[in-house]
Amino acid sequence: MARYGPFVVCASLALFLRPLTLTAEPPAKDADAAFRNSLAVQSAMDQARGWLFQKGDAQKAVEILEANLARINGNTAYLQLLRDAYRAYLAQLAHRQQTALFDKYRERLAILDPDAARMLTLQPVSQTAAGDTKPPGRPELATKPVDKAKIPGLALLQQLTPPKLSLPGSKAAPTIRAKLDDDDPFGLANKRLPKTDDRQQRARGLLAQADAEFGQRHYGQARVLYEQAHKTEPGVVGASIPRWAYCKLSNVVDQLNQPKQGNSSLSDLECEIQVALSMAPSLATEGKKLLREIDDRRRTGGQSSPAALRADFSVKHVGRVQGWQLAETPHFRIFHHQSAEFAEKAARIAEQTRLDMYRKWFGNDGPEWTPKCDLYLHANGQEYTRATGVPSQSPGHSRFDSENSGRVIGRRMDLHCDVPTMLDAVLPHETTHVVLAGQFGRHQVPRWADEGMAVLTEPREKIDQHRRNMARSHQEGQLFNVRELMHLQDYPQARRVPVFYAQSVVLVDFLTSLRGPRVFADFLRDGLNGGYEQALAKHYGIRDFNDLQARWNRQVLAEINRFSPGVAGR
Ligand SMILES: [Zn+2]
């Protein structure tokens, strides 16, 4: 049975084999460019204020502010506004009992205002509002009306109106100094002044301690002190913002290097990096490296022990065979006309992807491949077409031969080297297809799952592109319904291929996010054997396709609209 994957998009693989270190030097104290506001930032703030304060649409404000985070260069007023927008949005979400979104944005608020979020964590809305029937960590929407007074988040958010930010040079808030000649030490007006002074003094003291710890390279302590200083007096950190950002990245590195990845989820860490980058764009190189590492961990199912993940193998350069140079590894025979170095690079990516995918989806290192997978690296598109008959617009494809039992008796990938993303993208994508073939007995991997799982090896930009495609198709009313998508026997007609890919990736990602990759693979196997609806109920507590469609509409489509070109413009 030949299977082709002619609509391959892209994928990437960045191997990570050593414990992480931050290689950039800590920024010097005077290296701040922290308060430069571009026109775009000002405009985003104006728009966000309009949505937040005049139209009362906190969600829009959050979207606009998040979309421009990368530009803000440590702008504290911006972060303050974002915090206000988060709080207002959280209040609205609590009011509407949208607990999944509530939890998500509470996590984001935690980055800007850990105390507020920590207080919220004590009594998550998801548990109280839903009658505490769900296991923690995976809140579902409440299904019955609840007494608003019982939503702790709402009450808390109402108390949490932040103090107004006073920027240098702006008109100071009026201070009540009535009856200063009245020396009553307990008078309200007289109490306030020393309180403000105390606070500023305390904030400056904390900042000085933070800077001192930073100088000693005690980044953990410094980070906590910067946070405390900022909470005590917003804006006080000022010129030390790049150093605070550095401490945040250092914390992410510490978390990633923990055997069990600390207590933070990858999404938390991702947010922490984004915030750090918005505070100190000079740390972009380090930040992007960490974001790539998080992508890798996500791709490999959250494995956090890089050394244990390393595919251990050697490459044997056999020499010339049937007009090709042949290089062999434990699972691949690589036919090429390239340098030995290039062939080894391809070998490493293929072997590593193979191992990563078996571990991620099936929790094992996979069986021996007998025979090995043949990997043909054609010099260019012309030679690829001449050898395979597949048009050169396809960047590559894979094919398998199976017995009726499902046992794979032939594996082959054909790629061409003039595709710029061949090593990063096409090779991991196709290798994933090869791993999946034969994993579901006599059943072929359904197209939606096969492509969705393969595309998830791709870099974040590519996956975001699919989400944008999906948002556009959603607006145009072109989406498949979920039942239809899951029952497609083959690729749809050409004009619907982009939306097919986009929805497949998002659906696999959605289901995987519920219970992890291995449960998803079990669900798929049971679904192929006994029907998807039964398998949905068994593995996800989702009653049937209608229930799945309803959740999809509620959770996925709401989220995907963030990628709508009209909203985020990214
Ligand atoms: Zn594919």
C-alpha cells in the first residue's frame, strides 16, 4: 500500500543535547533602552484604552496589547495597562463562568502580578463554579448557573483595582493636605504622606538590594527583589528593567534544567520569556533560543531530560552503490550525492525525529525497522520528479508497503535538496509519517491525524500560519465540521487542502492538550477499531461528535480568533 504525503508543509528540528546556559553577558546598568515608545506602541495603547475604558471590551484590549508586546521595550505604562486589561478581562470571564479562559489569563496575569494571581489560585473559579466535580488542572465550563457571590475571582478582582501609575513629568495626583496646621498625628491626611514616602523608600531599598544581588550573579534572589520593588512602587525599577528581564530568563533556564521541569508549565515559561523580551529586546537571541527549546520539548511531549533523549548511533559511509553515495544508520539507509557531513546531518535529524516521535506518542523507543527506511536525497526538483514521478512542487513524500496485518515491510522517503527547509522541516515531517505507519494495526493512520501529528513537528511560525489560515476559513464559513474532518478518507479537493491541514493540526493539538500525546494515540487506536464516538467518551469524557463540536466551537474557535488577521495583524 503506497501512501503519499504530497502536500507537505514544513517542519523543524533543533536538537538540544546539553543543559541550557545563558550565554549572553548580563546587561550593564546603563544599557537600558527601556522606555522608548514607538508610535505603534502609543497607538496600541490608545486603542486598548478605548476598548477597555470607553467600550468596556477588555478582551479586545488584551488582544491589541498582547499583539504588540514585542515592541514595547520595557514600557512599564504599557505593562501596567496590560495588567489592568487582564484584570478587567478576568472579571468578565469570571462573570461569564468561562473557566478555561479564566485560568489561562490568570496565568498571564501571574507574570505581571504574581500576588494577585496567587490569591486567585487559592480558590480557583473552575472548582467552585463547577461544584468541584472536575479534577484539578483541567477545568471545564460550568454547566449550571452559579451564584456570583460564590465566584471568588470576581470578588477579588473587584478589590484589585490597581493604583494609578504616575509617570515622571506627568501631573501628580492631588494630595490631600487639608489641615496641615492641625497636628493631629492620627489625622487621615497626615497619615497618607509618610505612607507614600515609606513606600517609595521601601521600594528603593528593595531595588538597591536587587541590584546588589544581581551584581553577585544571584539572579534568583534578584528577580524576587525586583518583583517586590515593582509591586511596592510601580515604575521604580526603571533603568534596571533589562537586568530584571535577564533574571526572568535565568529563572526559565533553571526551570528547564530541572529534571521535572520545575513547577511551571511550558506555557508559563513561554509567557515569562515573552515578557522578558518585551522588557529587554537586547536579550532577543537568548530568548529565541529558549523559545526554540520549549518548542522542542512540546514536540517531544514535554520530555525534559535532554541527555536521555539523544539518539545514540553511528553513521557508516558505505561508499558508492547503484550510482548513489550510501550512508547507513541503525534505522535509515541514506542515498545521496552530497558531502559526508551533509549526509550525517540528515542522518542525525532522521534518527532523532524517529526516537522523539515514538517516545512522544507511544512512550517507547520503537521497534527495530526491518528493513530500514530508505531515504533518497535528490539533488533537485527535476531529479526528484524524474526518479519518482511526483511533481517537484511537492518538497518530498514518504511511502510504505504493508502486509494485510498492517506490518510494514517497506519504508521510503524521497526529498530534494533544493528545498531550503528540507532538513529542518520536510525531513522531520516525513519521518513522523514513517513512524506512524504501522502503529495502528491493519488500519491506516487517518489523514487528519497523520498530517496533524506531522505538522506539529514544525516551528511555531508554521503552526501559527495554520492557525491564521483556520481563522480566515472560519470567517469565510469554510471549515469542515469535526465529524466530517475525522472521517475524510483522503485529502480533500485542492482548494480545501489548506483548511484541511489547518484544522487537522488544531484538532490534534486540542485533543493532545486535554490528556497528553499518549492518550491521544490510544484514543486514535480505539477510534479506528470501535468508532470515534465511543473512543471520545472513553478517553476524554466527550459524549459524541455533537459534544466534541460544541467544545470545539466554544474553546477552539474562540481561541483561534486571536489569529484572525483583522484582530492581531500578525
Ligand atoms: Zn504530511
